Amino acid sequence: MNVRLVLLFLGLVTMGFSQDPKRLSINDKKAPANTEDMRAIESALKGSLATARKATVCLELGQGSGSGVIISADGLILTAAHVTGGVGKEITAILGDGRKVKCESLGLSSDTDCAMAKIIDKGTYPYVEVDRSDLSKLGDWVFSLGHSGGYDKSRGAGVRIGRLVKVADSTVQSDCTLIGGDSGGPLFDMSGRLIGIHSRVGANLQQNMHVPIREFLRHWDDMLQGQFLGEGPFAKKPKKGTGFLGIGSEDGADGKLRVTKIGRESPAETAGIKEGDVILKIDGKDMNNKDDMQKLLKEKAADDKLVIMLLRDGKEMEITVRLAER
């Protein structure tokens, strides 16, 4: 065989198995050997940190808060399932500059602690690159971000640097120190690519586990579609029949379902339903009497959304209601 062809073939094979071009050589050392190695780590962090911080958000849900990270310009967020707690929940995201935007939780995997959320407010948002090629290895240098203890504009997202000390199929472990409020926050390689999301957080480093991006990719489409996956410990499936609407109604002589009472500070009152309204449809289903409505509500859980078609003063109108806990 022609020697040049052999060399060309060997070169192509070598390229096919070459390392990540962004990978730091310091990753392959047991420990930094000199000041130059330390400066390489510092330089990499400085080059990645600004973008990563802008995309790291504080997520407020009820009385608690966690963290997340934006991964698309239209506001798709990756976080932990135990932070969102469910599907279709209202969340407030606080951006790095202090702006507050409305979000809604999408799907989750309750077994492995993956979750997605989406910013509802229209806009273009800072975001980070996701490591879809799963390039990180045991021993790699990494850095974590999170809004420890909640949002603090003067401090910003706290940064901690460390190494990957354990790599498993559905979890990775680093020696970055994480505390409450960091849950759902991002773990980056030193090139600023998102490689994981903080899951289990505690004072003991052995408790600080992250969900690798490969686990998100396994469930990506299902979570985008708002599916609740698994039976695991990180989130509980909503129970049917726990949704509370907060209206009284009666079957009219004209065969119409009429609202007779609105509960104070109930979901119905918040959504703008009024006494005297006629309920025509809920989620596209005809409501001919109280039994129809009660049967439908038995299938709904707290935080579920209902689209209600009303008749008011001779005009049809559509109202969206989010159910409360019964």
C-alpha cells in the first residue's frame, strides 16, 4: 500500500479518537504541579464565569427557593425535580441583574431529579452551552454556581471550584461545596459547558451529588411535553381529587349550570369568575349540570389548570384557573 495513504488513514483514525479540543491539559494531572497549572485553571474560570453567572437563576416557589440555569435564548431552564416539585407550577425566576420573570415548570423525572421550566415572559435571555457529547471524565476540574440561601444581588451566584470525584450512570459527584439554595443549580466544565445539575446538597461532601446532562437527554422530549416521569423520591405525583376551585353552583331550570357563590380568595375569585356566570365548558367538555362538573373535578389535582368557557351578560368568555389544594 502507498505509504502516504497509510499515513493519511492513520491520521484520520487518530482524529476520530482525539480528545475534546477545549479540554484542559491540567485535567489529566493528579494535581497541579506548579504555578503555571494553577494559572491555567484560573484563566479558564475567568473566561467562562461571566456567561455562566448571567444564565444562573434563583427560582422562587412558595416559601422556598432553589437555583436553575437557562439553556436557550427563549428561556428554557434546567433544574432539579425536587426544586419544581411538580408539573405546571408557577415559579418566579430572578435573573442575575435582579429582574423577576414568570416561569412555569414543565416535565420532570422523579427517579433521577431532572426537571425543566420555561420562562413565560417574552424576551431574549442569557444562556449557556449544554455538553450534549458527554465529554467530562473522572478527575476533571469543574465549577458550580448557585444562589445559596436565596438571591442576593450584591453577591450574585456563588462560585465554587473542584473536581469530579465519582462518575456513575445517573449521578456524578464533585468536591464543590454546596449548601441550601444551590439545589437545581449548574455544574460546568472549565470551558463553561453545562455538564450537570445539583441534586443532593449537604454539609457533607459525600452528599453533594449532581444529575449529569446525559440523564436529562434521556428524558428530554418527554420533559419538554410536560410529563411527570417515574415514581421516585424527588417529587410526588399529584393526587386526583385534591384540586380546589372554590365555587358554589346550581342547575338552572333552563338547563344551564349557574355560579351561585364564589369562595373568598379562592382560585375562582382570583381568575375573575363571578356570581351569575353560566359555565358552558371546562377543558372543552360540556357542563350541563353540577354532576358533570364534580365528576371532572374528581380527576383534577392541586396546581392543575382548567380552561373554563363562561357565559356572562350574553357574551361567551374564556378564563384559565389554576386549582389550589383542597
